[in-house]
Amino acid sequence: MGAITWLLALIVVTISTLYHLYTRRNRGQIPVSVNYHFTRRCNYTCGFCFHTASTSYIEDPNRAKEGLRLLAQAGMRKLNFAGGEPFLYPKLLGEMIDFCKQDLKLESVSIVTNGSLIKEGFLRKHGKNLDILAISCDSFDEATNIQIGRGTGSQVKNLVQIAKWCDKYGISFKINTVVNRLNDMEDMNERISELKPFRWKCFQVLIVAGENDTEETLRNGHKFTISDEEFEQFCERHRGQPSLVPEPNSLMAKSYLILDEYLRFLDRTGKQPSRPILEVGVNKALESVFWDEDAFLERGGLYDWVKPGIGKSCGVGEREELDW
């Protein structure tokens, strides 16, 4: 479809979603975009990780799919698979990606990964059902990556290869960077300009109670923290990058709907997780946690999340129950 048609479709979806969120504010929240951390296991040891490998639980695939179906019925339009490291389970990951697109007809399916375990064969097989592939890369200096705990010296090499594969298989390429004490002075402009991600999300390193906040937790991220001013200085240094999406702690902490490995919504205000959505349903689970919809919108939670050229208008009219 033409660029203008695609842009108009995106505008329609955004306006309708904003309207729906506004009118439903007092009648229950809609899980428009969900991050499913289906595993906590990881092959890296990033020192600031806020979703640590405190369990090794993996949900039964059929139960996981039923949970995703319930979310779609409740209004989910975008699903992001995260971890841990999702590619530790490539068969399960591929099966769920295909299910989300072919069965649930979701507008957008994405993955956040450290990139170390991606094989071209996976993208060849499942790329048609994957809209966005986000690779975590915190530095273009491998010594810094190693010091952070992200890999053993091949992070940047993997990033470059994956960018080429995304171009080959028509997947939108995204980079996620956690701005922290070890990289906040780095100038990444040259490499970002070369890689040309459609979206470069820069997060201020975040401390989450019970995950990375003390010496008693698996990670203690306090030694990586930076001030709001230092984060802003990093963003200002890279303001010329058209793909830059800054995300300070004020927007990030409570603006994500996170579903954990037990199919529970996590609450970033310190409350307990919800009951599993397979037990109490999506609406009841959402009532027991806090999700900041205003911050979700302010941080740009609604964006061009459908890869271009697929011939459909971002889901408009495809499913009556989601046509807001």
C-alpha cells in the first residue's frame, strides 16, 4: 500500500485507540500492548537487569496460547515477547509468533532479545509473522558490553548481521539501549546512523524492588544508575537521530503491561502480581495492578508497529471486536 494510505491508517488506529482508552478509563483498562516475559532464564548477566532469572518456569505451550487468546479477546493489539532471553526456546517462540499472527491476527508481534542466539533459519521460517525485532545493545565498545555483562565480545558483530537479516526478511529492525553509568558518556551517533534502526529506544537504567535493588537480589543495579540530568545529556548528544525514542524512569516505571512466566500481570508500585489470567480472566487481573495509561501514551506507546508493505491497514476493519 502507498505511504500516504499507510499513514492515514496509522492515524485512524491511533485516534480510535486514544478515544477507546479515554472512554473506557472508568470501565476497566484495555491491554492494548503487552510485554510477555515468558522466561526469566538468560545466557547473559547484565548487572542492571530488572527481570532476573529468579525462576526457570516455562508455561505449557497450550496454556500460554490460551492466555494470549484471552488477551486478544480483551483488546490486545500488539504483543512483545521478552525475557530473560526468548531465543533460549526458539521452537516455542516460533510457535507462539505464528499463533499470534495466523490465529489471533494481532496487528503487531515483536521480540526483544540480546541477539546472541538468533539463527537466520528462524527468521526465514517465522519472519513473515514478525513485525519488529529489537536487539539490546548498550555500547559499541565491546569492552563496555563485557563489563556490563552483555556477552563476550561479539555483541556489535551480531547486531550488524541481524540488521542485514531483518532487511532481507522484511522485519523492522529496532535497537534498545540501557543508558547507565558505563555508557552514558559514549557517542553512538556514527554507528546508529550506519545501522539505521527504524526505532532506537534509549532507557534510563531502572531499579525495580525485589529484582535489582539490593545485594540480596540476583542483581544490584544501583552501581549503574545515573541522574535524570545525565540521561538527558546522553539523549541531547543523540538528538539528531530520527529514530531516537528517549525513555526516562518517570515514563518507564509503570507504563508497561508486563505479563510474567506464570501469566500474571506484574505491578511496579510494589504490590503483588495479579492472579494468573487463566484463573481470573484478563479484566480481573488488570484490576489488581497499576498500569499508567497516560505514561504509556506519553512515552509513545502507540506508534507505527506494523511493518510496512503488508497490505493491511494496521488492523482497521480486520476484526470487528477490535474496531474501536
